[in-house]
Amino acid sequence: MIAPTDRTPLPREFFDRPVLEVAPDLIGRILLRTTPDGPIALRLTEVEAYDGPNDPGSHAYRGRTPRNDVMFGPPGHVYVYFTYGMWFCMNLVCGPEGRASAVLLRAGEVIEGAELARKRRLSARNDKELAKGPARLATALGVDRSLDGTDACTPGETPLRMLTGTRIPSDQVLNGPRTGVAGDGGVHPWRFWAANDPTVSPYRAHVPRRRSS
């Protein structure tokens, strides 16, 4: 269970900063997902930063589209996208409105509502795997495109809220290349994770997808 002191919502000002400041500062924070069946709380252990127009790996690198519109909106909102025709992934928008940057939530530890997460993640071999990877995280929390644009800084009963949690000391937050990012964007060491945490997903370099003949 989350301690009462950890339930203080993160203020919008937390996200109204450069994405490379926000991303490592999210390690140890709590994401609270409220569902009709009950709450699920997740302690973030792994994230990736995407820096909009400065980042070839970002969805916003080539400008604004209907898909990435939320990334250009106010900080502290949730950007959800659909990938590979089967998975959802969720991000938290950062920086000033109008300049698209966001943090991809890659992995975390389910600390409340694990029984609800298990029902969505039947293939997980244990609770450490419930949210070990961005698609698994979204699946465990029941996140899809209907939550795109949700304000994660609003107090009260909302579907998604970011709480203060317990920040991990900076010397225990590691960084390295982002997982599966190709081209010029693949060199940025903008993946951040909690050292020695079993819920962190394994690093995988980008592998080009083969086209069927």
C-alpha cells in the first residue's frame, strides 16, 4: 500500500521543465490508475525521454499530427499511442505548451491492486513482470487511446494521476541508450532506470523489421 504522504499529487510545475530533467526525476514516483473495479498503483522504475523537434526518435520530430497532438498541449497530460497494430504505450507530456516533449513510461512495480493487474496480464510469470515493458505497463493498468489527453495533475478522482511517491537518489538512477530506437535517435542515452530493480525491462537495440516478399 502507498503511505498517505506519498499520495500528494505532483504539481503541473513538475512537468513544466525540460524533458531531460523530468525523466530521471520520475523514477520512484507513483502512477495511480483508478478503474471501476478498484485502484492500481505503480511505482515507476524505468522511463525514456523524447525531446520533440530535437529528437529524431520522437513522434513529434516532423511536426504536429492528429496522432501526436496531445504532446503539444499543456504539461502533465497523458499521451497514449497504439503501436505494431496491437499495443498501447503511455507517456507524460513535459515542457512548455506548444513544444512537444514527453516521457515514455517503460516499466514499474505494481504496489497496489496487483490482483486487478494480474487479470489483464495472464501471461506474466510473476508480479515483477506485470509492468515490465511499456506495452505490459499499459495493459496491466488498462490504458488505451480513450485515456489520451487525460490530465494526470488534477486532484480528486481521475482515471490517471501522478503522485509524489519516494524519489530514488540520483546515484541510484542509471541511464543509457533507448530501447529499439533506430537511426540518429538511437544514440541518445535518454533511458533512465532504477539500479538493480527486477521490474526494469531488458535493453534491446533496434532491429529492422523484415518486409514479407
